[in-house]
Amino acid sequence: MKSLDDAVLAFARVWAPYGGPSPEDIFVEFGISRVSFYRRVQSRLRALPPVPLSDTEKRRLIEVIDRHVTGASTVCT
């Protein structure tokens, strides 16, 4: 069974090429705020075991997080 964080990450990956999901899409899908959504994405990207993402996809997700969450720190270098 997928955890909520895994589902959030999968949703973020689908929407990342388009600049990320809208706050409305996030709320309808998960019932959480945009900030909570992106904090969960950050948490999953930091978790062990690491998520198997290409460097390009990881960078794109980080850019989306930074754009949508004020004061977001860089997740990975």
C-alpha cells in the first residue's frame, strides 16, 4: 500500500512539467493546503530509502517547490 507521501510525490511528479498542481487540484485530491502538499514532497525527497528519480526530475521538483513555497530550502544538491 502506498503511503500518503508516496501518493503526494507521484502527483507532484505528474504535474511538475506544468509548474505544479493548482491549490484547488491539491485540495480536491488530498484535502490539504498547497504548503502542506509541498512540505510532504520535500519530506519524501529527503526520506530513506531515496526515491529513484533522475537528476533532471529531482531538480524540476525542487524548482516547483521553491516557486510555490515561500522560504523553501533546497532539498538536494
